[in-house]
Amino acid sequence: MSYTNFTTNIETSAIEAINIDRAQALARTGVDITPLAPIGAVVRGLDLASEASPPEDILRMLELEMAQRGFIAFKSPRPLSVDDFLSASCWWGGRELHSTHGVHPATPQGNPHVFRLSNDPRHGIPGVGPQWHNDGSFNDTTFSHSGYHMVRPAEQGGGTWFAHQGAAYEALPKPRQEFWRRLSSVNSTSGAVHPAVHTHPLSGQQGLWLHLGMTGAVIEKQANEQAFRLLDADELRQLCHEYNDILNAGLENGYSVAYEYEANDCVFIDNLAVAHRAAPQAHLSAEQQGLRIMHRSTVRGVSPLAPDYGLPQYLDISDRSPFGEGVWQFGGIGFRWDDSIPMQN
Ligand SMILES: [Fe+2]
């Protein structure tokens, strides 16, 4: 079901080209950064397996590019160790790991900071993240960045989709932008409240933000009065479809990408700039697709993704709604907006 038609080709100003001064400064240190189309960038010449972390100015330049273009992919000619991957994860954002996930028995040394994913349950946790989301929506700060280390890509493919949330916001019709700016989502497990439109702390870009597998309620600040209401089931279903549609439309309109990994790829995303989801092929069986093993890391957020309009950072979603009637769904995947699709955190 599609509620909105986003067929226009977007001339977006939200996705900036690689900054030339930064690219030249990086090149002088032997680091090459090349744009991926339409979002993201590839970085070569920086060895994630080296002992020392790169100088601060190099990390800052790469972090800014990540904020603008959504993600950077490091190409490595040789396998990376778990420690290499986790050390490099700490180059960004809050500069330390913040791990809240389960640990699969096949995780190397049972490292609690590795979220091991696979399409074979003997090798990793299957079926994770099948719908658009950002990681850590149950935290006030969310995660600043996430890392993906492709240990073993499946022969038949199955990567990750990334969507630029600033460009997705720009693609919305103006009346819908105004509506979205009045909304805040409530996480279904922790009750964390986040604005549906926020300003990125590094790029200054306004972007959409919603979790399609862990949202228990959406609160609307009513337009002409100091009052709040909950979206009802029809409205929330429409909102989730609209979000899904507009991020999917970026695959055609130049602000989303279906990224396919090569072995040893290490991708870091700015978790406030891009939404992501597993490609449908990523969850096909190992017999069908080939074995896929990926390690994910998550980095502590820097500052709260705080709601507007005086709303608190947390609401008790396990208790009764303070806003009257509407969807107020505690636990698990939250509000189920489409019965025909897989949902799993
Ligand atoms: Fe995720």
C-alpha cells in the first residue's frame, strides 16, 4: 500500500559533495576518499589494523564527511581482527562502545561488543533489522555511529540499505514537513521520546527520524494550541507507510542506496544522518544465498536526541497514556503497521 507518490526526481541540496579542501588534506596524508553514488563514500589508504589511531584532524574530517554523506566504507586488503574493528569504531562520536545486544555463542571470544549477525543461526543471530530504523532508539542519545564489519559476504549478495534522512525530509511535500515537525515518537520498550524531525548536530541538516520496528506511540503537538494528542491506529499506519515509502523512493530518486559488501569491508554510519535496514536478500537462507556473517558495533551517543515542545525525554509507556486515546503500545516491536512484513529488532 502506498499513501504518497514520490515520483519526482529530487534535486536535493541535503547531500553535499565531498568537501574538496578536506579531500585534499586527507590525500596529503595518503588517505583517499571517493564519493559513492548517490550517498556514502569509500576510504582507502587508512589501515584499520595499524596499532595507533589516526591523528585527530583526520578523524574529524572523516566524521564530517560521514555526517554529510551518511556513511564511509573502508576497503581492507586483508582480514580485520575483532579488536581492529572495535578500536576503529571508537574513532567516532562518543568515542566508546555502547553495547546493549545479545551475544551469539559463535562470537569470537564471546566479545560483548560484537553483535554477530548471520543468515545461518549456527553462525550468528538471524533476521535482524528488516525494516527502516536507526540503532539505539531506546536510548535518550541513541547511538552516534554504528559499524558493520563484513566477515563473510554471501556469494549471492545481501547487503544493507541506507537512506539519507535529510534528503528524505526535503522530499516530503511542505504540508507534510510541517506535520512531521510536530511529531515525536515513543520507543516501545524504554519509553524514550525522540523528535520525528531533528537538526543534525554536525551538518545542521534537518532530517526525519523514526523506527519502523520499535515505535509504541507517536505524539502530535496540536497546531494551534498547547496540547498533545496520540496518533490513532489509522494515522500511525499511514505515517509508517509514508516513512517507508519515502526512504524506499530514495533508491530511485538518488538519496538511498542498496550497499553490497565485499569481504573485509568495514562500514561506519552516522546514525543521526542515515536510516538503514537489511536488504531482503540478507535474510534469505545460507543454502539459497551463501553464508553471510557480519559483526556490528555501536558507539555511545554524544548528546540527547531530545524532543521539542517541552516533552520529557522519557515517558512510562508501560503505564496508561497521559495523552488520552490513540496508539500506546508497550513492549517488543511496538505498533505493527503492516501485518504482511517481517519485523524484528
Ligand atoms: Fe540496525
